[in-house]
Amino acid sequence: MRFRCAVLDDFQQVATTVADWSALADRVDVVSFAEHFADEDALAEALAEFDIVVTLRERVPFPGSLFARLPRLRLLVASGMRNTVIDHAAAQAHGVTVCGTASSSAPPVELTWALLLGLARGIVEESNALRDGGPWQSTVGADLHGRRLGLLGLGKIGGRVARIGLAFGMEVVAWSRNLSEERASEVGVELAPSMDELLTSSDFVSVHLALGDRSRGLIGARELALLKPTAYLINTSRAAIVDQDALLTALHRGRIAGAGVDVFDVEPLPADHPMRTAPRLLATPHLGYVSHTNYATYYGQAVEDIQAYLSGEPVRRLG
């Protein structure tokens, strides 16, 4: 019996080249989709004849209604080991095994700093002016050394961002509801007494929280108003942590100096989405996890998961 495997959201069309899929060649036909399926109807139609699906991170929701429309599906592989948009109970009820892969925290850390530095030194604006024959120097960069970096969250990613900030000579302060003095001391940063104090005192604020009931909408209009007019906000975590309408208003009104954003309420962004044209915004299309090493891990371990499943061996179960 041959199986059919769909790889979703292979935008760069590299899924079958960054990892070796040859071990599956005698049993599995692999088809990658470079286009994103924006709604459940299109997704259900595209996946109707597939036994196995490989999906990237939390980009594509798999609710119970979708599982019900995919009676042939038997294995769902998601990159990473945490996925909040898969209905695990429904998967189990429909006989679908859900598994995951390892994922490195290094790429989102590096992208966080790419956005922060790009904003601070006007990299995109100055580069475009140089290429287009515009003015020679039009911005005055914001310094990092001696400035205050406020981190919302000090987990694996936040902790690494903090250490880089310290290496730049920044004063680093962190806050989250469960952050302890011990953890802050371990990383070498100050524990902020409150989120409000962190927001009002920081020159750069970077979000590194998991999305949940307590973090959804955590940064709204009131919180953005606490930031200095010269402050920058970076979000490479989850879009829903920052109220998108409130952020757009703050950017258009010049309430903050700028924002660096890698995550959005709708992905991919529609062509007419206001985030595409917002002023003072340095935006990237959710590149936080997109690196050669991460992709090699995702798809290499997806192959291993599929091999294990077909051989009746344990898989890396997710959730």
C-alpha cells in the first residue's frame, strides 16, 4: 500500500530538499503545496486524498470540523512540540496520530535582534535611500548601549535575548506574571516590579510570552500609552498578545518611535491589510522560525516520524 503525504505552506519550496526523504520513497508519495489555503473548504478539498499531513508551526488550524472532513487522514506532523491550533481530542476521536519535531529557539532570538537593530539604526530606510539615489544620511540612530531593554517573558527565547542585550551594554529588565527573582538573577537581569513600570521606563520593549488566556490582548491602548514617545516595541511572539488596532493607532499617531513585528492576526497578510502600509513599522512575514537549520530539523524529523508510524514504532507525540 502506498501512502500520500501533503506538506503545507512550503512557501520557499524547500521542504523536500533540506531533508532526505528517500527513506520513504518506496511507500510514500510526497506533495508539497507552496500556496496557503486560506479557509477550511479549500484545505479540506486539497487534503481529501492524503493519509499524512506535515504542517508548519501553528499556521494552519486543525479543528474537529476539519478532521471530520478528512476520513483518510491518519498522521499529522506539526513542526515544534507545542501547537494550540490542533484539536487533539478530535484528532484522537478520528483516529489521527499527532506528532511533532524539535525546534530551535536560536532563529527567533536572532530575528528579534535583526528587527530591533533595524529599527534603531534606520537600516531599511537608509538602505533604500542609498539604492534609490536619495539623501545621504537622513536618520539619527537610537543608541543601545546604556539604554533600557524591557522583556515581557524570560523563558528560553527571552533569556537569550536578554543576554545579547547585556552584551550590547544595555540595562535589561524583565517581567511576567510568574517570573521569579531567582530566574531573573540567573540570567543577570533586573525583575521589574510590574509590567506598567517596565513599559514606562524602557527604551525598547520585546515580547516573549506564550499566548494564553492571560496574555491575549495584554498590550492594548492603555499599555501602549505608557511607552515613551521614543520607545520601540518588538513582537516576534504571537500577534494576539498585542492589540493590533491599538498598535496601528499608536504608529499612525506617532505615539511611539516604531515597532518591529514578525507576527500578525491573519497570515499570510492580505494585500490590503493595514499592517502593510503602517508608518514606523518594520515588518517581516513570520520569519522567526524560518532558518536552514530549523527547516532541516523540522522536515528531517517529520521523515523520522512518518517512518516510525509506518513501522508501528513510537512517534514524537505532540500535545
